[in-house]
Amino acid sequence: MTNVQPILSARGLMKRYGQVVAMNGADFDLYPGEITAVIGDNGAGKSTLIKALSGAVVPDHGQIFLEGKEVHFKRPDDARNAGIETVYQNLALSPALSIADNMFLGREWRKPGVMGKVFRKMDHARMQDFARDKLNDLGLMTIQNINQAVETLSGGQRQGVAVARAAAFGSKVIILDEPTAALGVKESRRVLELIQDVRSRGIPIILISHNMPHVFELADRIHVHRLGQRLCVIDPKKHTMSDAVAYMTGAKEPDTELELA
Amino acid sequence: MSTQTEPKKPLNEFEAGLDKADKAVASFAQDDKTLTHVLRKFLRDYPTTIPALVLIVSILFFGAFANNFMTPGTLSLVLKQVTVTGIVAVAQTLIILTAGIDLSVGAILVLSSIIMGKLSVDFGLPPFLAISIGLFFGGLMGWFNGILVTVIKLPPFIVTLGTLSIFTALKLWYSASQSIRGSDIRETAPSLLFFGERISFGGFQITYGVVALLVLAGLVYYMLNHTAWGRHVMAIGDDPDAAMLSGIRINRTLVSVYAFAGLICAFGGWAAAGRVGSISPIGFDDVNLQSITAVVIGGTSLFGGRGSVIGSVLGAIIVGVFTTGLSLGGVDDYWQQFAAGCLVLVAVALDQWLRRATK
């Protein structure tokens, strides 16, 4: 496995909030074309790890490598510009703005020519068409219009918008933090299909989830996070869900060779 | 947790029936389309309708009950009176959209106009240069507010309460508590009074100040609705965390908002000089609250993220219509304030009602 270079990796990440140690030398690897699931108990530091990879948290120590080159993300837009898109658990959507505005928030397209260059006019029409296409791809947009405020959407629809935004712009890595937590059975299924669809286009995904069936269905590798560190990486084909739960809760210690898996 | 789970099953059992599930996506039942819902949705989508309707109704009301209200002269007077409040309300709208508030707008306005007046009258600078320097200092004062809000991370209310006192002290010191007389300005720098000059047509006497207010409102409307900067301002007021995670440079945008608001206030100072005909260090100290009143009546939410600059201009005009209408109707001054107070409370209650509808 070591002959393939990971597309995104982290070594020895540390982050303290006062007395609380959120990451204690965490390592991470994501390989091209794969889905790596990150599981761990509440408070294990999954979210902080993910935020460090997406630029929302700057680690105190440690290194992050994208395609072998070290990167320093100071802000979320640094990671976004590098091609890493994240769907946060709280979705990071602006409720009063429209679906289209939200999809393009922070990367608005401007009109060509003088209107765009000098007067900085946004190209509403082109952005709306693009947003509509992307949502249609996910079968999410037989609903009303693209200009309605996100706050008028249901939880599942909002999730759909957030996932569509990441899928539309993520060119190197997509990070999904609990993408199905707020969804019903049918909507979850659609998001899972979308995730497989994104992987089949060759874009690797980091999936954080508490939903073991979903994790075992999708993931190529499962990164078990415990006490701010990577405990082990397991292969979902060779382990059961109860093994995974035992590792992440500390009920069972992994064999040492697993750490290299 | 099941122990016998076969890894990599295509579908989990509990989802097996999904193929037969209803494939129609979220076609909403139409049963909640009562009149209240339709009204709420309409008002949420077009929030400027409310101040526009209130304005029309109040003009018709005072036209019917107050003598001489429905005349070009009176209507021109209303517009002239709200010029300065309107311009400051445009600045205040930008701040309030970011969920902030600016109590120092009036002080920035007066200090900037004193700078313009002193430089051109006492120091003999060409008016163009004096005005530019005044505008620059207005922007600088706003920028200072912005830095305190973003870098020191103090609440905008506290920051601008402090700078209100600071700028007030500075304006009294710099002007030595003395007005700059209109005759002196007319002699040395008549262009400082440019916005007081009038265009007449059909009995209407519109000052250039009114025209400037409308152009300014149009410009800010364009910036808010058609540039990325405007989207970012809205998003920051709406949900700063979401805005940050969406890659918006929050601090940079906020500082630009405060600086721009300061610049607009300084411009308001120039217009105020024309409106009054002289520059006094103690004028326009109630413009702070008046601008907030106008913004709130115009339907902009004090919680940020929603509202429009057009509404604020309409709000300023509504207050002007009430004040002038009531005084023409022979109502005492304090009832005019009473009416303005009621308008604010109704406007905020309405905003709350609309926001609840979204929860």
C-alpha cells in the first residue's frame, strides 16, 4: 500500500484549546480515488482533525501535505483554492441568501467584459444556470426555484445544496462531515449515491460519520480516531462493524500491524 | 450493532424497499397557502413593499387631512428635510446589515464637514481639495471603527459609543466650538454649498442634495445586490460562522463596510453644509438615532443579513412625511416624536413576525 502516494496526508497534528487537547499528534492519509471514513467517539478530535485539513483550524504543530507538497492553510478559502471542499456538519449555509448565492458564496462569477471588470457586476444568470444544473444532477431540484432563500428549504434539501456545492467545486478532495445525519432514509440513499458518483469521477472523499452501515458500505479504508490520535486504519472487508466500534470506544486494542494498514 | 454484517452489501436491508418508493421529489402540498402564508412569503421576498405602502398611505392620509400637504412646495420640503438623514441612513444600513450598529455617524458627519469648511475658509485650500480631505477623514474615522470591531473584537455598539464621544470632542476642539458662517463659505468656497442649490420643475424645487441621495442609494443598492462584496456583507450579517467557512474574509469585509459608511457620512456632511447653508459643530447630533429609525422603518433587520437600502431611504421619507404632515395638521411637536416612536415599534414587530415565519 505504501507505493501509492497519498493525495492528502497529515503528520503529527497538535491542537490545544487551553487545557483541552483536541489533537495529540494526529496522522492522516487519504489515497487517490478512495473513500476514507473517519470514525471515533464523541470528543475524539475528529472535527478538529477535519477542520485542520479544511483550513478552519490552524494546528499548533504538525504538517499537512497535499499531493506530496506541504501546505499551510490559514483560512478556509486557502483550502478551497487548493481544491479541497468541505461540507460541514452545520452546513455553513447563509439562511437568508438564495440557493444560487450560497453555492457561489466566496467565489462569485463576474460578468465578462467591462461590466464585470470595472463595475464588478456578478453574472447572476450564469451562476443560476450552473447551480440548477448541479442540483439537477443530484435529482434535488425538481423543487421550486433556485432563487429561494435557503431557510425555506427542509433539512434534507439544505444538505443537498451543501453537498452539491462541494461536489461542484471540489477538484482534489471532498470532505463530508456527517453528510447523512439530518436526512431521512430516502434522502440518505441519494446522498450515498452521490458520494459514490463523486468517487467514480476519481475524486477522493473523507467521510466522517457515526452511521456504521453507511461507513462500511462506502469506505475503502476506515480511519479510527481515538483520544486525538489515529488509533488504526482498518479494511472494512476484513473487519466487522463491532470490531470498529470496539476499537473506537477502547473496548479492544487493535493488533499492532493494523496501524500500518 | 449487528455482528453478522456482511461487508459491502449493495444496499442495507432496511433500505431494500426504496426502489418502490415514491420518486417524486419534494412536491409540496398546497394546503398551507392561507392568506397569511401568502402574505408572509410575499413580504419576505419583497421586504421593501411595506415601507413603500406605508409611504403611499401616509402621503394620501396627510393629503386628505392636513392643509397644503399635497402641494409641490410641501413635498419638495419633505424631500429636502430628509436629505441628510437619508444619506446617513444609507451608511447606517450597511452597518446594520452586518448585524452591527453605528452611533458615531452624526459625529463623523459633523467633524468631516468642519474639516471641509475650515480647510477651505480658514486655510484657503481649493474647495475640491478641502472636500477630498474631508471625505478622506470621514473614511478614516469609519475605518478606525472597523478596526476596533474586527481586530480588538469589541461589540459595534460599544465601539461606536466610544468613538461618538471621541469624534464629538475632536469636532469641538477643531472648530473651537465656533460655526463657520454661511457668508464666509459663499465667498471663499461656494461649491461646499452645492447640494443646497435647487432644480425647479412644475412647482417642485428639488435640491441637488436630494438627487445625490437618490444616486447614492442607487449605487449602494447596486453594490449590495450585484457585486460579490454585497453578497458577503449580507452573508456576514446573516451567519458569520457560515460566511467564514464559505471562505469570506470577514474582517476585511467588515473594515471596508465601516470605512465606506464613514465615507458616506462625510459626504453627508458636505450635503449638510448645503442643506443648512453654514457649518455648525453642534448641528445634526440627533441624526444618529434618526438614521437608525429610518433603517428600521425601512424594514432592515437589526439582527443583520436582511434588508435593503431602498427601504431605508423610504423610511427616512416616511419620518419626514409624518413630521411635516403632523405639523401642518396643527399637531404639537411631541406628538410627532410619538408617531415616529410608534412607527419604529411596529416595524420591529413586523420584522420579528417575518423572521418567525422562517423558523
